[in-house]
Amino acid sequence: MKITLEDLLKIIAKSLNIKVSKISIKTKDTDLEEWDSLGQLSIISALDKKFKGKVKFDSVASVANINSIANFLKKKKLLK
């Protein structure tokens, strides 16, 4: 199952409880006060749930921007 960049942005926005219009591929954790350690866990948890635990997201645990998450998913062939 692959997701689009738009899907990824929606997942992240929902995880951080913000509007999707507040983020883009260029957004960094330092751009949003909602993206703290709890926000990071929420994003990882949401991605894990989306892919039904089939992807090890431990390497995303320290990722600090949306572009890096997108690149990780592209490498795993999960992002269109």
C-alpha cells in the first residue's frame, strides 16, 4: 500500500492536531511548537498504524522534518 505526499501531510497534521494548511514538505520540527517529543511519537504511531506495523519506524524516531520522513517512505517504496 502506497500513500501520496498529500496523505502523509494529512497524517502528520492529524497527529499534531493542526491544520494541514500549516505544513508542507519543507516543514521542520522547529517550525511547530506542536512537534515536540510527544508529537514525534504521535507521528510515528500514526504511520505505524497506517502501514499496519509492517514498517520499522525506529529510524524515523530522530527525524526532524517532513522531507526526511517522505524520503524514508520513498526508500521503502511506500510513497507515490
